[in-house]
Amino acid sequence: MSETVFDLIVIGAGPGGYVAAIKAAQLGLKVAVVDKKPLPGGTCLNIGCIPSKALLNTSHKYVEAKDHFAGLGIKVGNVALDLPTMLTNKDKVVAELTKGVGFLFKKNGVTYIQGTATFQNPTTLQVNLAAGETVTYQANKIIIATGSEPASIPGVDVDETRIVSSTGALSLSQVPKHLVVIGGGYIGLELGSVWARLGAKVTVVEFFDRIVPMMDHEVGTALHKALTTQGISFKLQHKVMKIDTKGKELELHIASATGENAPSETIRCDTVLVATGRRPYTQNLGLDTIGVAVDGRGFIPVDHHYQTSCPGVYAIGDVILGAMLAHKAEEEGIAVAEILCGKYGHVNYDVIPAVIYTSPEVASVGLTEEQLKAHAVNYAVGKFPFLANSRAKTVHETTGFAKVLTDKVTDRVLGVHIIGEQAGNMIAEATLAMEFHASAEDIARTCHAHPTFSEALKEAALAAFDKPINM
């Protein structure tokens, strides 16, 4: 083959794209990846999951040192914030991980092409290289893995200085005096938490009557309470009508989202974070040229083999329906690579875990209690508070609980929801249990190390079919 002809080309080097490329190369295909960024990793590694978690971690350590170390017998003197160093650390973590993906490409023989791709026909891409020239590449199979971008609000112009998206919120040059977050979902709560810990007054404006409305309501209520205790205020069931940018301060004009004739309110602040979700990035790819169907929201419909309406062209990750999560895209990347190589790739969408990296963390997998009620399922609930967990007591992280939902007749686990320290790690056990159709009794009768946070999940499982021991 020539240097411009491949078995497979992947458009997009995010978690779905780079995983698909590596797996396909491991299975023997000649693979290239096209992405406009100089280093692979996509939104997740460059301006999403990884940098936000780096800031969440360092901001948490700052609060620990400033407010809690003295009570533990650790004297550190006057604790001061060095924001430039904190941001530099975040950038260092990102650089190390993106370089790591580049190393994996070289190790597995994947060709990385920096540029923007446009379909000429189902097997041909025109790529405008970052270096300036235009080159045509060909492949029998092409995967669209271009991810997503922040959703916008009509009439609100994001300048990434005073009105920022999640990208700008990762690199603010100073701590805002008052940060208003538009949107009470995962992204808004995480980034709002970062700047609240560093000293900003934070107000969250949410259209619905609750934050993270798709979450199990009991867990969502507990998260709302915990964040309120930390100083974050909420304006629920409100919508932003306009933002006045003329003065030194921004003026947000908000009104009730219930349709009532309530007077509008004005919130003054210096920074606004628009975190109203994300939308698939499917523009400017030339999809109409090759007949790839796109729905009204920009998502690409695919069949059970991830093939689009154009034979030989596939799509995975945020550009197709489903949770916009990096690990969901990764699983699809492996599945589609295996399918293209004659194997039996598969993703179980019933057990895709989700995590909110606030403090406390929130993690869930499977059905919520509200969904079980809506489907008239005869279910049982087992709960166990971290307040009664010995490890949580020793590290002073007793906020939250583990909640297990089961079929009341068969005891099969249908959903697990955890709010508390290490919830994001604990959910893996629940996900594995559900993948293998385990019962609550299976989890409860599995020996868990003591003292660990995971014992709270064991006790919750025990409570679902019998009685907990330590409560």
C-alpha cells in the first residue's frame, strides 16, 4: 500500500477514535487517524475529563490543607493559593497523557495525521493538513469519531474570557469573584466545585426543578444538599433570558421556567460558565456528499454494527445516540474494530457507569428508582450510610450512602447508586456484578477487605435481600 492508502481511517483521536485505531491495528489492519489537534486524545484528554479532574484534585487538596489539616493535628501555617502553578500542573498532566497516546500509536503502527478531513466519496477523504497542504487519503472502511462540542445558548456569545465554555473554565487567569454556572449537570457542577473551593461565589442556574435530573432522585437530592453546604447556591426552574455585557459586571436576566408570570431577576457577576450540555460534532465533514443520514440534533443513526446509512462508513462515541461518556466511546471503539475484523464486538448499554467527580463523588449504573417505578417493576431497596462505615469514619468522609436496587422476586441487581468518597471506584464492582447478572446476595456473600469503603456496597446489598450487619 502507498502512504495514503489504508485499510481503515478513523476521523477523530478522542477516546473512541484512538481506541478503535489501536485495536484495529492490533488485529492486523493498516490504520490512520486524522485529527485537527497536534496531539491525540480528543476533548477528553485535552480540554475535558483529564484537565478537569486534575483541577478537582488540586482544589480539593487546597481546601483540605486550608480548612481541615489543623483539626487532624497537621500544622502547615498560612496556606495560600498559587493558581498559575495549579494550572501548570493541570497542563503537565494533559501533556503526559496525550504523549502517551502518541506513543501507543507508534507502538501499534498507527499513522497520525494532523488536519481536518472531508469526505469526497465513501472511501476517500480530503485532508487539509496543519502544515498547509491538502492530501487525499483512501480506505475501504472509515470510522467517524469526531466527538462533541459545548452546546450554546441562543443570544449568548461565548468569548472564553468573561463568558466561558467548559474549555475556558479550565484556564481562568484568576479566581472569579462571582461565577454563575448555567446548567446543573455533570460539567457545570464539577467545574463550579473547582472554583468554589478556590474562593469564588458560585451560583448555579438550572432549567429543571432539580440538578442532574436523570440521576436517581434520592442521590441527586443528597448531592444538592452537600453542595449547598459547601456554599454553592442554586436557582432551580429558571432560564437565562439574556446576558448584558456592557458594564464592568455581567448582568444575567433570568426568569421562571415554569411558565408562570413571575418577574425576571438580575444576577450580577464577573464570569459566566455556559454548561448546558454538549452536541455532536458532525458539521463540515461532507456527510451529505456520501449520503450519511444525520438526525435533527446532529446525531448519526447507526445499525447494530455501527454502520451508518452509507456502507463502509461507521460512527461511534458522542456522534451517535447514547451517553456522552469517554468510556462508552472506548467500548464502542473496541467493538467496531472487532466487527470490522470479523469478530463479535458488543457493548452492553444497560451497564454503562456514570460518575460525577464533585465532593462527594456520585456514581451510578443501571436503572434508577424512578425508572423502576415507571416500569412497574416489583423491586427492593438496600441502603447503607457511609456514616456507619469504619473506613469512612477514619478518614472523616462520612457523607453519603450506597444504594442497591434489585428485582424483588429474583434478587437480580438492577441498579446501583452511590454518593460518597471513592464512589467512582466503587461503581466498578457493581458494574461487573450487573454484567454477570449477579444478585444482591452474590455481592453480600463476597468477602470484602476491611476496613474499606467498598464494605458499604456489601452492606447495601445485604440490606436489599436481608438485613445489614453494621447498622
